[in-house]
Amino acid sequence: MPELFDMKRPLAVKYQNGEKSIMVAYYRHGKGMVYLEPFWEQKPDDKKAIVISGEVTGEGPWKIGEAVISLVGCHNTDAELAKMLSDWEFHLQTVGADYYKAEETRELARRHGAII
């Protein structure tokens, strides 16, 4: 399986406390990784990006600190995450060309410490 930061598709993140989400964009960070969730653009500036601290280990699924990162739909498919991803993809189709461009997304991630 490719290295985590070489992946080009949304990934699932599950935390030890049971919380889970989708990573629609993710980047290296000095402390581990920084990522954006679906509908990140609708959140307050200080909630748009999430940092996970820790060393990246594994070859898919990956582990960073207490978080496990995997492909959406793999290893015990999760209906809640699948719906979240579907809703996000529909949202992207709906907003079309008005959605943030890749460089704008990377700039947001850089402001939150992404190493790009």
C-alpha cells in the first residue's frame, strides 16, 4: 500500500475514544499530520483544520498517536463514515467551480502548520 501522504483519496480516522471522521485533505505536520474534515469551510477558522500529534506508523491502516487512519470502506465498512463521505461528495458536486481551489486548501493547511 502507498505511504500515507501519497494517498490521493479521502481517508477515515478513528480515535481511541470512539470518535471518527473523514479526512478530505491531509498533510504532513511538524507534530504528525493536519487534516480537513468534510464541510471544513463552514467551520470557524480555529476549527477548520485538525492536528494529530505523533509518529506515523504502519502501512495501511496507519497509526498516529491514538488515531487509526484507514481507507474509507475497508476493514469493517462503517455506514456512518460512508454516508459522511457521500454527503461530502454531493456537496462538492453542488457547489462545483465555486468551491475552494487546491492551492487555497493548501494555504489553509499551511496556516495550521502543514509541511507542504
